[in-house]
Amino acid sequence: MEKFLNNRLYTLLLFPFILGAITVFSFQPFNFSIINFIILPIFFYLTVYIKKKSKSTYRKKPLKKNLFIFGTAFGFGYYLSGIHWITNSLTFDESFKILIPFGLIFIPLFLSLFFSMITLIFGPFLNLNFLSMLIFSGSLAFSDYLRAKILTGFPWNLWIYSFSWSPEVIQILDKLGLFSLNLIFLTVFMLPSVLFFKINLKKKFLYLSIASLIIFSFFIYGNHSINKNNTELKTTSEKFNIKVVSPNFKLEYGLNDKDIERRLNRLIKISEASNDPKTLYIWPEGVFSGYSFDELRPFKKIISKNFKNDHLILFGVNMFDVQKNGYHNSLVIINNKMEILQEYKKQKLVPFGEFLPFEKILNKFGLKKITEGHGSFLKGENQKNLIFDNLNILPLICYEIIFTEFVQKSDLNTNLIINISEDGWFGDSIGPHQHFSKTIFRAIEQNSFLIRSANKGISAIIDNKGNVIKKLSLNEAGNIELEVPLIKNKNKNKNDLIFFALLITYILIFLLLKKNDN
């Protein structure tokens, strides 16, 4: 092993790349969370090892350069395996296929800088001890926080998402917040590093016991919280009947009026609305690809004929903004007369997917956004929830579900989250599974039911504790229905504040123990 690690090619490039790539199996749809208890301690150990060897075996290259290469290799493996599926969205238009190398190589390479900078900045100060492990966990968590905030933000596959399969373990989420829980679990994942420390077996056993105790305590708390909630749900009187529709349409450009009418009739058939009581029907994003709401008005009679006066339909559609002379990717609620009762304009647009950065420059090279149409979508401004009858809906379109800030800033009276999506862009890859896993966290954070309708994705009704009540699998057409309890959570946690309080606590512990050691 020593001979293997002395080889710079293996230790600085190949081995960290493989380690980073394997992490994908800890997330949906694989859910092997245990992998992180192995990979992160090895990542920590190798960082310290490289620091040591840079003074002898690796001395031809300076320490900081070695650490930067090592962190980049790990990050590249992490992101290449974790988000390679985004390139599938570039295969629907011939003009975009030239961008596949960019999506496959340069995006993961850019994101890997978040690992590079951590190993570069903190690597020289690390040793095989508890203090170093603590500060390294905090630095990785802070790196995840920055990734979620800078530029347009990309909080995808934070380490805590590897526990999306266990709602019991993550129930504490609504008290601590996403980034705080991510920090705690990074520390727990790191605890097996003690096996590399020069301490006695009793101390090693104690540290490993702490990891088990933390997870077990979270599970006990979560199990109690879920059981208590199940009892309370039985007495909840405020409800609304909701039917989620997933048509499984093929992703197509250039639809004509006949295509749209065919799609509309298919949606109506799957909705099975004839004998329904007062109901809200949820159709996915993108079902009327390329068409604006005004272009759908000729089909008003079809809507009126098939839905009753007390039926409501929520779906995604393009909305033209006269003042700004552009289109919004929007979500609307209409009645059977096709009158718009509520509208939401998407606020977090997908770079390149829905808007083109440096558009005026890149247009000269024949580039445009990936979705249908040449111009970028307009960005929606901050707006209030959709309120109708006894519904107070936090609307989230597609990609917006990954941002915890929408939950944190939502109306205190929010009693339902609705997420519509078009996951057909990513085919049968792991992408739609990873996308769906984020909905479990948003439901727990808000402590409200979450409804998701996805075309060619996973549609589901999720309760306020993150349990999947009903579900339509990937590429499955049909509908699911439930009289949904309207639960609201007025106790918003201060996500960022708690995270920074924990981070500062880590630093103070580090400084205090380091002083005592000295």
C-alpha cells in the first residue's frame, strides 16, 4: 500500500477521482449511505498523508499544488458521477450536441473547485487528530453552503441528501435547517477517521460510538415525531381533494394545434374528472411544450365540457409579459371557464436551460437556451403564495425544489407545497431520482404536505413528515388522488443563523482544545 501511495499519479489523481466517483452510490436511487462513512475518512486521511509526503516523496511539487490537484481530482469524480446525466438534455437538438463535452467535463471541473479550495486552504494545517477532523468537516459544510449561494446557486447532492431514504433520521431537519444538519452528518461521516489516529482502542471505540449514538438519537426522535403526527392527522379537519396527473408525454419540439389538442384530451382522460367532487388537478410542467397560455384559449370549450364548476386545474405554461416583451415560465390555476385564478412566475431559472448567460455574445455563435424558443425566459420577481379557498400554496417549478430558501421565506400560513416538473430532459438516468429526493426534505422543512407532478419523472403525494403516501414511478402514466390534510408550520427555523452558530461553535472548540493541547 505504501508503494502504491508513493506514486503521485495514483495518490493525487486516480485514487481521489475513484473515491469521488463512488460517492454517487450514497444518493438516490442507490441509497448506500454507509459509503460516506468510508470515503470521507479516507479523503481526510489522504489529505494529511499528502501534506506529510510533500515534504519528502512529493517534494518535487510544492505542498499547495499537490493539495489543489488532489482536491480537484476528488471533486471532479464526485460531480462527474453525480451530475453526468445533465448532458442528456443536450441530445434533443442537434445544435446543442456540441456542448456535451462542456456539460460532461467543464461543469464538473468548475464545481470541483469547491473541493480544491478546501484542501488547498485547510490541508496544510491538518493532522490525524480530532481537532483536524472537526475543522475539516466544518470546512466541507461551508463549501456546500457557498455552492448553494454564489452565482445562481447549486445545492445539489449535499451530503445529507444521502439519507433521503430515511425520513425518521432527518426529522430534526425542521428544527436545525438543511445546512446545519449537513454539517452534523459530515462530522458523523468523518468519525471513523479515528481508526487512523494514534490513540488507544478505548478512545477509538468511544468516537465510533458517538457516531452511532447521534444517528440512533435522530432516529428515535424522528420515529416519535412521525407517530405523533400520524395521530394528529386523523383529527385534521381542514382538507382539500387533490389529484396528481402524470401523462408521460414524449419530449418534443415544434408541436402544432392538433398535437396540443391530442395532449389535452390525453390529460383529460387520465384526470378522470367526470364524477369527482371539488378537486384540484395538478398537471406537470411542459405538457404544452412551446405554447403560451393565450395560444391555448381556442381549446376553452374542451376544458368547459370535461370539468365542473368546482374543479380547478394547475399546470405549467408560458405566459407573455407585454411590458417586458418576453415570456415567463409560469404556473397557473384555472377554473373550468379557463379563467386564470392564480399565477406564479418562476424565479430560479436554470442556466442554459431557461436562460443563456451572456446572451448577446453567445447568440452571435448561434447558441440559445435549451428549452424551446430562442429568447431567454424572464425571471419572476418575489411574490406571495397562491391563495384560493382554504389553500395557501407555495408553488415551486422544477429546479426550484432544490432551494431551501423558498421554504424559509414562504408565508407563515403556507399549508401546501406544489412542485411541477418536466424530467423528460434526463431520460432514464439517475437525475429524476436525485431530483425527487429533494422534495422529501422540503416537506419536512415546511411541515406541510407536498404534491409533485412530473412528466416522465416521479410524481408523488408526500406527507408533512417526508413519507411518500402515493407515488407514480419514472415513465409511469396515470393519476393518484388524496384528500390532503392542510398542515401549516408557523415555526420557521433560522436556517443560515443556526448553521453559522454551529460553525462558530466548531471553531471555538477547535481553538479551545488546541490551546489546551499546547
